[in-house]
Amino acid sequence: MMMPWLFALGTAVWFGAMGKRAGRNWFGWALGGAMFALVTSTIVLGVSHAMFLPMSHAAEDAHRLKSLAFTLFVVLVLGWLLTTGLHRHPHLIFERMKAWFTTGRPT
């Protein structure tokens, strides 16, 4: 199946661009992103394929689309979490939560 390689290519571009924008080693981030997406998408698609028994061609096509969408979701969420050092979104969320609990209202 060619889809894990496409996920790896897209994630390599994403991680590399984020690494370059943060002033870090873009090649290292791109390589790490590619390996992460290749492994993650292969596992998710492999498990999805292993647990599916096709009833018809239409059911098989629908299952493939659902499993690709779920794989994209997993790669995006885990990729966002793995790149928290490159962007400040989680830091801003934690600062607002801290302000909420210390003052009683968000700032």
C-alpha cells in the first residue's frame, strides 16, 4: 500500500517547515516526522485492514476511506503533540488554565 509513504511525505514537509520556522534543524525534524508518520500510519492501517472482513466492494471502499480518515486524524493529533516544542499553542492553553485557577476567571 502506498498511503503510509504519502503520509510520511506530508508529515516530513509539515515537521520540516515547523522546524525551520522555529529556527531548529529542519532536516532532523523532517526526517523524524517522516519516520513517525510512516510507522504510525502503517500500524493504524494494518490493524484496520486486519480487522475488516469485506462484504462487498462498496463496503470495502467505504472502510478504506474511513480508515484513511482515521489515520490522518491520528497522525495530525499525535504530530501536533510531538511538535509542542516548536509552537506555543499548548503553552498558551496552560497559561490560561493557570490564570483560571489562580484568579477564578480567564484573562
